[in-house]
Amino acid sequence: MKHPVTLLKQVKLDGVWKRHPVVLNRNGSIKANVVLVGGKEESAPDGNFILDWYEDGKRMRQSVGKDAADALIQRDRKVAELEAARTGLVVTNGDTNRRLLRDAVAEFLDETKLTKKPKTLAAYTTAMTYFTESCSKLYVEDIERKDLLKFAAFLRDVKEQAPRSVHNKFENVMSFLKAQGVRGLMKKADWPQFTEEEPEVYEQEELNKLFAACDTDERLWFEFFLMTGMREQEVMHVYWADVNIRAATVSVTHKPDYGWTPKAYKERSIPIPTVLVTRLQAAKAAHDTKCPLLFPTAGCRPKLNFLDDLKAVAERAGLKPENFFLHKFRATFATYHLWNGTDLRTVQSWLGHSDMESTMRYLKPSRSQATRDKVNSAFSAGAH
């Protein structure tokens, strides 16, 4: 009998995790410790069983644990559920207060789409897809601490996610559970840990070489990133109306006509140095007055390829393109201002951070030549 739900086993063969069909005995039970690979049976004692089916033309997968007998029960239950949906029957399972995990996830993502930015929706979608793949529970109310611990291990071992990514996806799933009223499952020590890496900044020598290789437009783009500390999306959506030449400031503002809002919906104003004001004055004299964007495409759309252009300039300058990325300008902006004595609260405001802790990451020791000279002089002959 061909089932509308396929039972697979996720196993690690030759160092690679893949899903393969299970092998059934004549009585319909799963043949222990075996999967079908290329039409042949191969030994696979370890692994997780996965349900695989299509729903409304979309492929769906759900982890159902390591127990073969339980996996068959879950498959048959899913088949019955799909058949009931196809024929219009309602399956109550005797408890109308229990929520199917699948339905709760779909509702959560629909609400996220209405209230959050597309980037946030994409992050939640990925996290919840991985969670439903690793979690064998059908109902939200059945989720336990061990399901979350298994999820963290699944991200690390099966999806081979970096520690920071494991933490972020785990945090997204915890936000989902909180929205469902599920709390208190995890202790602080249970959360996946990661080492907070020190933000990278550009050395002055690197910047000198980079800007020397820029043409006029490129220099304005990347000096703007460096001297405003703006995020990429913010730079993409800057209007000429946001630039106040007389006050030497640039503002981050809501752009409803482009369907864009600042992160956390916070508008702000940033002071800019005279050198950038001068370059903006020259650019303004030549800009297309019909397009409100500071850095538009030919069709007056936000410029999307700043990163590609940055790496091209770095290569042209004889620098390593892999060491150049846009957020590094923002980190450099923050670090240089803090080194120069600007207080934390002010830098926090300029960066648009919601909390002081995010800004404090940029309080890193200076490695400039001037600092090295001070270190050397502290221990030079006769200095002590």
C-alpha cells in the first residue's frame, strides 16, 4: 500500500547527514537499523525518523523521534489527519484546548509577517522549520525541556550551525513558545552558549588604500557608511531631504513610499564631519532632482549592491576582499568615536541601539600606532 506520508530516517553516512527511505518488513514494521540507499539496504543504527508529505502543494517534514514503532504510529496518525482534512472531517482528539504544533507555528508566522520586517520573518521561519523538523511532538502542550535540548543539539550536529546561529534560532523558538504561553521550561544554563566575538574595525591604513582606489561616487558611498555609522538598509533609504547641509546632520526616517521603516521604528539624527558635508554638497549639485534617494539606481530604486562594489574596490586596491564588509564601517564609526572620547549614551543614540550593552561591544582597546608608542614609552629606559 502506498502511503501519502513517506517515512524516512535521517542518518549520517560517510560523514554526511541525509534522509533515506526506511525498509519495511512483510508485516509492515520497520526493519531495524537499515535504510535504503540507491536501491540497496545499508546499515544505519543511529538516526532520527522523519515524516515526509505534501500539503497544498508544499513539502512538509516532521521529526518523530528515534523509536521505530512510535514512528509508524505517528505516520498512521498523520495519514488519518490528512485524510480527515481531505474529506472535511474534524478530528478533535478528545481535547479541544490542545493546539497542533503545525497550526500554532503557521499562526505565529502569519502574525510575524504582519508586525515584523521581512528579515525578521525569514529568521523566524527558518528557526521554526528546523524546530518542527527536530521535534516529534504533535501538540504545543506536549513540548518539554528535553525537546528544546534536542533542538539545540540538532542545530549543532545535524544542521551544522555555528554557535551564534544556534543561539539565535533557539532564541526565536523560545519567543514562539512565549507567545503560546509556554514558559519555565528552560533554565538560564540550558541556553546554547557562544563566544561574543570582538567587532572588527578598519585600520586607518586600510581605509587610506581603499579610498585611494575609489572613483568619486564610490568614495562618497563608503565615506558615508564610515562617517554616519548607518546600517546598510538605512543608507539605501536615505533621502536628500534627510541631509541638512547647514546643520551638518543626516537623519534616519520612515519611508512609507518604499515600504521601509527604521529598525525598532526609531528615527534619529547623526552629526557628520565637514569633509562629508563638502562631498555631499558637490553631489547634490549634480543629482537628479526627480529622485528623492541619495544613492539611487538609474530607475530611482534603492541601490542594492554596495557590498559587491566594496569588494571590487578592495580588490582593485590590492587588499583582501574577504576582509571588507559593510557592517565593519559601522563598527569602525562607533569604535573611533569612543576612542575619541564621545560618551557611550551619545554613540548609542547615533547608532540607534535600543540598549547600552550593544554599544558597549565597541569599547575595545585601541591598537593604533599612537597607543603602541605610549606602551613603548611607558617602559623605555628611564621611564620608571
